[in-house]
Amino acid sequence: MTVTDLVSYEDALASYDPVMGLEVHVELGTKTKMFCGCATTLGADANAQTCPTCLGLPGSLPVVNAIGVESAIKIGLALNCSIAEWCRFARKNYFYPDMPKNFQTSQYDEPIAFDGYLDVQLEDGEVFRVQIERAHMEEDTGKSTHVGGATGRIHGASHSLLDYNRAGIPLIEIVTKPIEGAGERAPEVAKAYVAELRELIKALGVSEARMEMGQMRCDVNLSLRPNGTETFGTRSETKNVNSLRSVERAARFEIQRHAAVLSSGGTIVQETRHFHEEDGSTTAGRIKDNAEDYRYFPEPDLVPVAPARAWVEELRAALPELPRVRRNRLREEWGVTAHDMQSILNAGAVDLIVATIDAGAGSAAARKWWMGELARRANEDGVELSALAITPAQVARVAALVDEGSLNDKLARQTIEGVLAGEGDPDTVVEKRGLKVVSDEGALGAAVDEAIAGNAAIADKIRGGKVAAAGALVGAVMKATRGQADAARVRELILEKLGVEG
Ligand code: ADP
Ligand code: MG
Ligand code: ZN
């Protein structure tokens, strides 16, 4: 199907009601793999982090990673799930070259966490509750690289390379119940859900959840039913969508594609689909296996997982403040609008601003620098705010220098520029570049006298009561001091010396 075969989004929604299901895989940040002691460090040589267990060699035996289980419970608790008193791993049997055991150790009908929800906030502030069906533990597969073709796909390749370093890295799969009632906002809900889940995972400290690195990926299930009907339509499953924007686009595209197929009398096949970043389209993958085809059965080599209730309660009590609660608290503390808070979030500035405040800055100053000058610089360089070569403590120091009157705004910007250029701490930059505000009254007074002497006509006007003309003299003094004088103080001095009231 080409893009021109789509029904417009508005027309699709006029006839059909979307139902979605989101499956999110999160790669845990554990030091070792889920069922063996192999390291999980990124960037190692291919197959350097493997052993008989994660290569699936005969006779090898798996052992469960306790931190993996703990992370799964934390995620389950944060998603308001029930935690199983007793659950097992299961073998999901299928052949794929990047899965050396020919089965994936997963969980099937006995997940560690089930029946929860996550509240997500939409752009307009409305809160939408997404019901969670389950969160279960499993392992990642290896990675194949197809060599010799034009596309990097297996078709047309001359041979393939396999790297099993990723095989056996712990994954948590989080599956929603069918999401109904989002209507035209379904794509927005999908994006907001994945965004909120990512924040949650990061806050729990169980994974960095970086989508661009594949640490978190989302399958978008979508079906349409005629408006006003109950029965679900057949779903498609767009696999491994790896950015927030793509999640939204994939859902939107599938709504338009399903509507085109259905309204022309066609039927949707239950299949997986690939998402294409370039044009936001999806194309058919494989016809979807039914669960029966996987011949799931309980993993005989692993003991059941029966987390003690006391441990679960301990983990519950130690949960960090959840992102949405924290965001709302900070919004109140900072006194910013929902819209401003959204901009701060989008800029990835929340933690930086908090750290800057913790380092002693006022909240207004912290926000001003990160969302102003620094956001501008990050934008110019095309990097994230957190990648700028300046720390929250350094920003707090600049703010303190402004507060104590050592720097004015312009000098503060130059100081920041120096820090970003690697010239050292704010104090070092101020020293090296000679940026301190001239506050020595003697030096200032002399500069003012000079300006008055050099601009006799203007000085006369001011003496005659035209106070507004003082601006020109202030300008002259600022020029003479290379912008390093406190303009307000200069104005005071000028008026004082000319004997007029300000
Ligand atoms: P599978 O293993 O086939 O992907 P799962 O049950 O793990 O099946 O995930 C299916 C996802 O799709 C779940 O989030 C579920 O709520 C959702 N879902 C199920 N049926 C439909 C449907 N008809 N339309 C949209 N979403 C659906
Ligand atoms: Mg699935
Ligand atoms: Zn191993």
C-alpha cells in the first residue's frame, strides 16, 4: 500500500473508533545477564560477552538474576500492579538465528506483575488512565547484521554476522490492556504513555531507557471498529518503534491505513508491520503466530519465583516519588504554568534546573539560564541540554555572581560562553577575561566625570531637567568600561553629579 491509498485522518475518525495495545520492552541496566554471569557492557567486541548458558549449549543451566527480579517488581509496583506470590518462567519456542537456544526464556500465563495502570497527562493537561495487563520478565535476543545488500535487510545480503552479546540481557515487557475511548487522541495517548513510562523507568533507576539506543522499544497494536460498535477489529502490530515521535506517527498511519482497507470493503490481516522513519509509513512483516504456535511450557531448568511479601513491601516503601507527582510538585514550587512546565520537560531541563537550585540558585534564575541562554546554545549546536559542557553547579555560581552584583546579565552570558568553551569555572573565566562589573566607586566616578566633560551639551540638558537624556551619558560610561559597569549605579552617579533628582 502506498501513502496515497490512505484515508485522511479526519475521515478515518468520522467512521471508525481506534483500539490500541502497547507492548513496551525495556532492557534492564543490570551488570550481568538474566540467566548467567556474562557482562552487559555496551560496545564490547562481538561475542566477547557470552558463555555456554547464553549461547544455549547443551548441558548449560540458567540461574535467575536477583536484581532482574527486583527491577521487575519495582516496575510492577510503580505501575500499580499486583505482584505474583508465585510465578514461573516459560519457554517460548521458535527458531531464529539470533536466538541460539531456539526458545526464548520468558513468562507466559504467570507474569510477575499484573493488573495495574498508569496515568498519563496529555498536552492539554487532561489525565488519561492506561490499564496495564501485565509486566513480565524475559531475555533479549542476539543481533544479526546482514552484509552485502543495499538495504541492510536479509534480502539481497551475501551473508550475515551474529553477535550474541545481547542474548540473555534482561528485558521487562509491559503490556497494556486494550486502550479504548481515546478516539482521535489515540496517537497522542500512545506517545504520552510511552513518554511517561520512560520517565518512570528512569526514576526507578532500573534502566536508562534510551529509545535511540534500543534500551526501550514499543510495539504498537492497533485496530479499528465502526463507530458505535463494541467488538474489536483485527489488529496489526507495528514492531520495534524506537522514538516517541515514531510511536505517534505509527499509530496515526495505521489508523489511516486500516480505514482505507476497511472502507473499501477489504479485511485487515493480523500481521506484524515495520515502521519507516523516512515517511512515517508501515509495511507488512510476517503473518502473526498464535500463542499456540509457540508451544509455551514451563521452564524446567529454573525454580519458580516466589518473592517474599516482606520484600515486596520493602520495595514498595522505597519507591521514589513518581514522575507525574514530582512534576506537579515542582510546577507548584516554581510557580510556572502547565505550558511552561511542558516546555521545560520537552527541553529535558527538569533535572538540570533542580540540580541548579540544589546548588544554591533561585528557581527563577535556574530556569532563566537553562531555558534561555543555554537552550539557545544547545539548539545551535544540535545537542541535548545535558550534553553542554557546563554543570548545574557552574550555572548556580554564575547566578550567585549576578545576585551579588559582580556580573550583570551581559557579563554573565560571556562567563557562560567561556565555561562552555572550556576556559574553566565561572570564577576562572571572570578572572581571565576580566569580566567583573566595575563597582569600584572611584573608578566609576572618574568614568562618569569623563563622560560629562566629553558631552557638555547633553549634560546641560540634563541639568535643565531633561532627565531622559541621561541615557546617552550612561551609554558613554558603559562604552568606556566595556559594558562592565552596573548601569543603574552609573545613572545614579550621573544624576547626583549633575545635581538633579532621578
Ligand atoms: P502478542 O503476543 O500477540 O503480541 P499480546 O497479548 O502480548 O499479544 O499483546 C497484544 C496487545 O494488543 C495487548 O496490548 C492487547 O491489549 C492489545 N490488543 C489485543 N487485541 C487487540 C485488538 N483487537 N486491537 C487493538 N489492540 C489489541
Ligand atoms: Mg506482541
Ligand atoms: Zn552468558
